[in-house]
Amino acid sequence: MSQNDVLLSVRDLVIHFVTYDGIVKALDGVSFDIYRGEVFGLIGETGCGKTVTSLSILGLLPENARIISGKIFFKGENLLENPEKLRGIRGKGISMIFQDPATSLNPLYKVGDQITKVILTHQNVSKEKARKKAINLLKSVGLPDPERIMNFYPFELSGGMQQRVMIAIALSSNPDLLIADEPTSALDVTVQAQILDLLKKIRDERNISILFITHNFGIVAEICDRVGVMYAGTVVEIGSVENILSNPMHPYTKGLLASIPMPGRRQKLAIIRGTIPSLLDPPPGCRFHPRCPNAMDICRKEKPESVEVEDGHFVACHLFRRGM
Ligand SMILES: Nc1ncnc2c1ncn2[C@@H]1O[C@H](COP(=O)(O)OP(=O)(O)OP(=O)(O)O)[C@@H](O)[C@H]1O
Ligand code: SF4
Ligand SMILES: [Mg+2]
């Protein structure tokens, strides 16, 4: 893919949080690209910085967050340099769906009124036309009898149906990028599969890009084209899903994949030793070094830079240092 196909480019993003206990060094130089029309996954354990990354793209970071450095280019423009631009982008060029649809919908308003309101804020159309668009959107996300559903309150819908409504709302502004933060983890497995199918269909029909956040490699395999693996506020490996699953190179990715139960695998599951570090006082050098079976002296001192080890496959680890 050429550089022209890049829709979003996050570069060396460093974000801290000011807390009573001290400074939480949440992101330590996060970089990745999302191409037009692809599903890009961010995977990692709890607390590794997936949500902070997505909120920074949307300009929705909490008040105690400090963007220390970095750039976020959307269609070539640095959003962090231009806060005004960011306000327009929220809900326009970029939309988001969250983990729990029940808390994202307003329980007091009918579904139809909520979608119509979003359409009216973004598009210069009559109320009548906005309602028609809302019905079409509900239909396009696979809701049966959309005209009837317009009159439902959120509590009258199942979790899967609520998530479809959220997706319809997210699409109502015709975004180029849809950020989905664990959009299926509150749903049961069958419904989860249906929502993944819907997101794939939306990507194919509208050629939008999706940033898909998850901690589940099964879901990555199901829906993503490329994936970035995060550990303690850093992106340790990026590549096509095929490359990462069949040829993981970073010791953390290897450990993560080895800890997933697979049908037919007999040997005991490998578990990454130790625990996730506190981001109040993260390990120097490579943040994974206290847990890494391959750690060397340099790992304790120098942060490894990301190196392209094969076409489109990047690894940030001293084992793959440039020129070695
Ligand atoms: N408002 C905040 N104040 C202080 N620290 C925060 C704040 N928000 C997030 N953090 C910290 O930033 C780090 C990254 O958090 P983030 O929510 O991005 O993790 P995550 O990868 O989305 O995890 P999960 O899988 O549990 O959703 C964590 O250490 C978290 O405690
Ligand atoms: S840089 Fe060193 S500590 Fe970090 S993953 Fe690579 S070998 Fe392990
Ligand atoms: Mg999160």
C-alpha cells in the first residue's frame, strides 16, 4: 500500500496522567498507520493504553491527561496542532462505538429520536428527511422492522440490537474512520459473531477504515487485516494478521500467543512470568525487560526502536537491531 492510502498516522505519541500518586506514564511513543478501507487492530492486556490511544485520536482525553509529545495525522493534517479541527472531526470524519451500548445510549429518549438528532447536527436536512435517513441506517445495520424500532426505548432492545443502533449512530455522520473499542465484549458469543460480520460488511460496502480494539486474538483473526500489539504503553510489533499469528517475532507477542489455548495443542500453556509493570514507575529501556526471557544488558538501558524485519512487519526489540 502506498503512503497515499494512509488515512490516520499516529507518531511517537507520549501521554501522561497527573494523579495524586504521581505521574502515570501511560503512552511511551506510540506509532502506527491506518490505511483506507482496512480494519486495523490494537491488541494488548488491560492497562496497556488501547483506550487512551483511541481517546487521544478523538480529542476526548480526560482532564488530567497531558499530551507530552507526538503527532496524529488524519488525512494529512496534524490533529494535535489544530484543536479546532479536532472538534469538527469528532463525530464527522471519525466516529466511535464503545464496549457497552447500554451506557452509550440515552435511556430517556426513543432510539429514533437519538439517531435523528445526530443526523440533524451533522447534516443540513429537514426533520422529515433526517427521520427517513435514520430508518435507512437502522435497516443497513440489519435491524428488522426499523420503523417500529424507531419508537423503542433502548431498554426494549437486546444488547446486540443496542450495539447495532450504536453502529447506526456512528455511521450517521458518514465517517472515514470508525473506532470500535471492545465493541463485542459485553455480548454473548453468537451475537458477537453477528456484530463482527456486520462491521466487515460495513467496511466492504462503505470502504471505511476501522480501528478495532480488543484483547482477544481470536477476534483479531476474525476481523482485522493488520494488527499492532501493545505492551505497557508501547507498540511492540505491527504486521499483517497472518504475519503476526504465524510468525510472531517480539518476545511479548510470542508469549501472548503461546498462552492461548488451541484445539489440538497438548503441551502446557506457557505463561509470561511476572506482572504488568506500574506505569507510575515503568521499567527503563524496554518496558518488557523484567519479564522477557531474552533480556540483555542493553534492554535495561535503551528503548528499542521499531525495525522493519520483513515487508510491513515491524518489531521494537533489541534482538532485531538495525544492522544486526
Ligand atoms: N484518567 C486517568 N488517570 C490516570 N491514569 C489513567 C487514566 N486513564 C487511564 N489511565 C491509565 O493509563 C493506562 C492505560 O489505560 P487504558 O485505559 O488505555 O488501557 P486499556 O489498554 O484500554 O485497558 P483495558 O483493556 O482494560 O480497557 C493505565 O495504566 C490506566 O490506569
Ligand atoms: S528489547 Fe530486550 S527485553 Fe525487550 S523484548 Fe527485546 S529482548 Fe526482550
Ligand atoms: Mg480500554
